[in-house]
Amino acid sequence: MTSLTDQFGDLAVCGGPRVAFGSWTDAVRRSVLRFRFDCDSPRAFGGTIRNRSLGGVNFVDLESGKHAAYRDSATISEAEPGFYVMTLQLSGELRLAQQDRVAVLKPGLFALYDSAEPAALTVGDGYRSTCVRFPKAWLGPCRPAGITARAFECEPGMRAAVWGMLLSLNRNLETLGPAGPAAVRHVMDLVVTMVRTELAGRAPERHEVLLAEIQEYVEQHLADPALDPRRIAAAHFVSPRQLHVLFEPTGTTVGAWIRERRLDHCRRDLADPLLADVPVAAVAARWGFRGASHFGQVFKRETGRTPAEFRRAARARPPR
């Protein structure tokens, strides 16, 4: 197997400052997904994490010592949007278990896991990886079965080409300028093609690609309170009726999708300690809600808590 150093040279990005176990686990929950964690020597543990988001995709670089992470009924919420996490092993070893399958990742191997399914990740010493988190909906309503917890070699061809572009984007994310979101989306189109053709054996159909484009358009315009189905339909040269038909296989409506994406961003901002001094009204306005009162009503209806209660609970949540 060709080493990643030979394949990608300096494209892989190092994490930030080394932090203790509690800080590291909190950062993973914010950047990747909510997990329960276990570590034999938490006081001796050290890890680094770097998370950047652009165009609806999270690029997360992780480096740490030995530990384990679990997702189960206590950490998986039906209210959360669905994601796939695609992780490329750069050094060390990762054991990923999901849906009765186990993938053992060594340098040069990658795998996907599903945020909606229980999973167990066991990390060995010297662990280093780059993770790419993206919405499950981008694979379309008919998602390929059996793609999670399978180890794939980052061999020459489509897989190495796609990962080379992902790592290059990750390294240059801050300098991409106004074209950055479009660049990320084009590369993610190749990721979808790779998953469907090389990993799952089926290319996405036109309506699936269109749905993914529409969902990305929504992601990029969430801050605009005027965003609605008619505007989305017009921007993609379809009728409002066609737009609703596209969303039917997802089990949700266009309006519900917009609302959930806005709420997801608000939940993340409210739980972020670095944004603790930002008023709730400012968080709501940042993601397109029309006024603090309306936001409070929607937020409580969907989460069972007011925004202030959610923020206090997020601050008080102890590391697991």
C-alpha cells in the first residue's frame, strides 16, 4: 500500500494546540457528533482538533492518544439532521463498528459511518485522521446500503484523486475566497460519485443530484429570512410542485428542511462556549429567523426548551 506521505505529501493538516481529555471530547462533540467517551488514562491523555466548515461540509483534523467513543440511544437524537462522516486514517489505528460490521483502519484506509446508527470507535495510540462530515441527504433519497464501517484503500484512481482534492481544500480553506463554497460543493459532487460508483455500484440519478443542489442552495441562504419554497424553485427552474415532489422521498417538506437546518445551526451556536456572550436574538437573526419571539416559539416547540434553557443546559453538561 502506498503511504499517504507518498500520495499526498504535505496536504494533510495538523490540529491546533494540544488539550486535555475533557476539552478534547467537548470539541469532538461540537465538531463531529455527540459521543460518550472512555479513556483508561484521562489525565495522561492529550489531543488536538481542528474544525472548519464551508459550504455545508465540516473538515475536522484529529490527533490523539488511545481512547474509545460510542454513539447509542443516549447520544443519538431523531431531531438532529443526518450526517455521514468519512474518515481517512493518517497514522495509528481506528476500529470502527456499525451495523454488524467492523472496519479496522490503518494509514491509507478510509471508511464512512452514519450519524443515525449506533457506532463504536476504538482509537489506538498515535491516532491521526482527517474527517469530512456532510449531510446524508446529499447522497439522495435512495442511499446505498452497506457502505458504512467498510474499510476502503485510498488507492490510485478515483479514491486517491478525491481524497487528494479534499485534503487540498482542507489545507487551503481560509484562502479560497468567494469561490470557496462552490469549490467545496464541486469536490463533494465527486465524493458522491465515488460513493455511488466505486463503493456502492450506482451513479446518482438526475433528480438526486438536483435535490442535493437544492439542499446546498438552502444551506448557503439560511441567513436570508426571505428564503422560501417559491424562491428556491425559481432559482432551480422548477415549479413549486416539482420542488415538493423532489423532497417527498426524504420524509420531510421544503419548509421543514429549512427550519431544521436553521435550528441545527442555532443549537450549535448556543452550545458553543466561545459564543456565550452573543445574545439569543443575534443567533436567531444570524440564521434567518424573523425576530427573537418567533425564534423562541419555534425553538421550544422543536426542542422542548427555550433557547436560554438550552444554552444553560449545554454549559452545565459535564464531559462524558
